[in-house]
Amino acid sequence: MKEERHSSAGLIERLAEFRYRLRTFVQFSEQAAHNAGLQPQQHQLLLQIAGAPAGAVPTIAYAAERLGLRHNSLVELANRSVEEGLLERTADESDARRVLLRVTSRGARLLHKLAAHHRSEIEVMGPQLIEALTRIEHWERDPTPAVQPGTRAVVRGAK
């Protein structure tokens, strides 16, 4: 029982470190969106619509699922994004009940700028995220602490 609590504590420590690294990246991403003049959810919406895989239909329902939002919340977000010239809405020719979303050229320019900024940040934060994931995967075989002193990340551009 005592050994089980000890090893569980090691897993919890590793999960906490991974969550910290994820949150650090999310904070960076949210700040980058604000700096580009977007709300973070607008950035995520543009990303999901522009980055939809082949065969995926970029509808309100699709975007709501990808962002973890209720349908009506996504409709409001899409409406704001259309008003700001970031997205276009069109009726689906094959199913009149569906609305298709498409990123406008303005939205695409902002998204490409943010993508480049995120790519450079991933070069910095990526190894730390990978390390945190690897330590979770191997937590039973590697009893060393998840965080070495002085290795906490700093979110650049955050307040």
C-alpha cells in the first residue's frame, strides 16, 4: 500500500508537470492571439476550419466539436468572426440544414502569421512537452523527480 502511494505520487508529479507545460503553451497561444487582434477562441476557430483534414466538412457542428463548445456558442463565435471579416458562411448545397464555414483572406493572413509565431515557440517549448510526456510514459521505470530545480518555463509575451 505504501509503495503504491509512492509510485502514484510519482505519476501525479509527472502529470502536474505535463499540465504545467501544456498550460504554459496555451498561455503563450492566447497572448499571441490577443497580440494579433483576435480573441483566443477566434484563433482556434480559424485554425480548426483552415486545418480541417481532407474529407472533413467545416460546418458549425464540426467546429463546435473541435473547440468543445455547444452549438449555440459556436454560432455566436462564428457570427462575430464573420462580422470581423475572418470567416464566410455559405449554405451547404448538398444539405440545406448545414452551414459551411470558410476562412477569408484576412483570416488566413492572421492565421499564417500566428502559425509562424507558434512554430517558433514550439521549437522552444516542444522538447519540454515531449520530455514531460515521456516521463509519464516511463514513470514506473524512472523514479527520479519530474522537475529538476530551475527548469520552470517562462511564458514570453505574457503579463
